[in-house]
Amino acid sequence: PFLGSGFSAEGLSFSKDGKQMAYTWYPDGTLWVSNTDGSNRRQLTFPPLEVTGPRWSPDATRISFTGREPDKAGQVYLVSLSDSHLQQITSGSLDSGDAVWSPDSQSLIWGGSWDEVIPDKVPLHRIDLRSGRVTEIPGSIGLFSPRWSPDGRSLEATPQDGSKILLYDFARGNWQTLAGNLNVQYPTWTPDSKCIYFDNRRSDSGLTKDVMERLCVQSHKVEPILDASSAGPLLFGAAGWWTGLAPDGSILATRDISSREIYALDVKFP
């Protein structure tokens, strides 16, 4: 257990100094912040808004997340940590989400939903939070799961099926494929921007395995780290099987320890 029994959460995101964290409480989908040891908990959102993918800004002043109200498309939101003010960044009938911060905390890049019905027409978008100007990332139509490298030089993304990892070089303005034949879930940069950790969910002899792997940018080599399924079934939360990294580099995953029972009921109707 990361914080002992009773901590039912997913989507953990840590402040740059590693002293605070944001997370989504399961199963009600509310956004909370606390110290990394779980103390000083504070709730930032309330139902019916369901939150996924919270991410702490590098300057530790705001948290971005994907928010969804019943029967509405998911949208990108910001919440201020000083006064809990909520700001909706995107709008429209199509899903937007999975927003990531620039290292200077002045821009966001987001994509469409993994369930988008027209993925071949939806690019990644970038907003300058100072001017409000929104632009498209060149060559990013059909890409999802953007991850801005901590050094600000690159942007990781995957196609909708997660079959490969691509890297966009901001200086050169081009994409390159780092690795293929994958099933990428929740890619996460290491703080030094040298490697990307991800859950490569795969089937083996009829069984599904969550294999944590690491891809280093210089070598383009994919290295297996551990078989996360050995710890028991992972929880399928609001945005799938979540995995991530703690400030010390250890791997986090939300584990399903619930039980399932079959009951027979005798019912007498009036």
C-alpha cells in the first residue's frame, strides 16, 4: 500500500518538489490535494462533475484535469490552489482532455478522448494561458495521450490504439517513431526527460498482463521493468487501468482488492 488501507484513489500527480499530490478519489471521481504523506487533505471538486487525469502545474499554483458532467463531453479545466476557483478551458460537443503542462506553467496541450468517433480528424491542441490563443500541434491528427517532457524540448504521443510511441521535437518541428508493436497505457516521463515509463497491457495465453516497461529516448530500446499483474488485478477506474510514478521513481498502480459474490434473493411483492 502507498498510503495504507482506506486510500482509494487513482491518477496521482505530484508537485515538482514531491511534497504535495493531487488525486481522484474512487469511486466518486472528486479531486483532492494533500501532502504526499496523506495529511492536510482538501477537496477541490464536487459531484456531479467527474474528474480524471489531474496534473499539477510546475509552479504549483494550479491543477489541470479532465472534467465530465452527466451526458456531456469531457472538457479541460483548471483549478487554482489559492482560492479553489474553477476555470473551464475547452468547450463543445466533442471530448477534450488529458491536458499536460509546459515546464513554465504558461501553456497546456490536450487531445481528444480515446473514445472519439472521428480520431482521424482531431489534432492535439495547445493554448497559451496568458493570451488565450489556441493552436494545433503540426502533424498530430489522430494522436492522443500527449506528455510534455520536463525539459520542454519534446512531446510524447500515441495513436488511438496505443500501438507506438511518437516524439515531437519542438525545435525541429517534426515527429519520429520511438517504438512500435505496443499497447501503451499511461506513459510517464522520468524527471530527467531521458526515459518514458508505461503500462504495456498485453494478452498471454488468454490471460491479460500489465507489464510495466521503459523506453529510453536515446537508445529507442524498450526494457521490461516488472509484471504488475503479479500483484493481483488492477482496478479499471474512470479512465482505465491507471499507473504512474511516485517522486522516488517507484511505480504506482491502483489495485482492485474488492470481492464479488453471487446472491439468491427471495422477494415478496405487494
